[in-house]
Amino acid sequence: MNKIKNIARIWLPFAVVTSAFCGLAYLLVQQSMRMGLNDPQIQMAEDTALALNNGATVDSVIAGQKVEISASLAPFIVVYDTSGKAVSGSGLLNGQLPDYPIGVLDAAKQSGENRVTWQPNSNVRIASVSVPYKDGFVIAGRNMREVENRESNVELIAFLVWLATLIATFIVIAFGEIFLAENK
């Protein structure tokens, strides 16, 4: 019984440190992936708002093919008026311009920009950036599906490394206490 207590006493600090480092590693990688997911949208929303503020028309800044945001990973832009009604855009949800939460637009108006994860329905999550301009708001977004799959893989890897490290340190400590420690 004494050896079991010794093994636990020696192993527990290793378990705590291993847990902290595996958790930290996962958190850093996950946050890096999630924050990087916004990079194209930041540029798209800011450039579009700037063009609109400088006299460009909505139709001239929303060019190209339409994107079904529930299926495509392509970035998109939607322009909303000051009341939050969709005016035009390249991003469609079920074939229509999507509604966007008015509270997110209000926060963008207050701070000059708002970056949120937007879930327009239960199966779609969008990394979105909203920027106000003189006649409304520009929203740039893209589907998070692929990054969320990568995050799940990182979570699994972090868990497996954590578990393997806990088991390995326990075995090494137990071996040392049982077979290498001097009998007392």
C-alpha cells in the first residue's frame, strides 16, 4: 500500500503538468486556426466598405458568382442597409440573401468592426466580419467547416498525446518504485 501511495505522490505532479501543457498546446493551435480564419474577411469587408464610402456602387463591388454559404468554402460579401436589410451580395443561404443579426451590426457601428461566429441555421457556421459604411454595413464571411474539422483533429491528437504521456509517466514511475527503489 505504501508503494501505491509513493507512486501516486510522485506521479500526480507529472499528471498536472502534462494536463496543463497539452491543454495549452491545444488552445494555442485552436485559437491560431480560428483567428486566421477571419483574415480574408477582414480585408474584404474593409476594402468593400472603403470603396462604398468613396462612391462605388453596391453592384460594382459585388461582382462574380454567387456562393451558397451552406455548402461552399468560398468567402462572400453581403451588403446591408442601415436597418439591417440585405441589399446585395455574393453569399446566399438557400438561394436567398441571408438575414444577419442586428445586434452584431449595432456592435460594428459602435466599434467600427465586429468579428463573430455566425450560425444562420443549425448546420452552418460562418466566420464573419462586419464593417459599417456610410449607408449601412458590409459583411464578409466564409464557412468554417474545414477549419472546424482541423480543430477536431487537433483536439484528438492533443487528447491522445495527453493520455499516452500520463500512461507512460505512470509506468515509468511505478517501475522505478517497484523494481528500482530500495526496500525500506
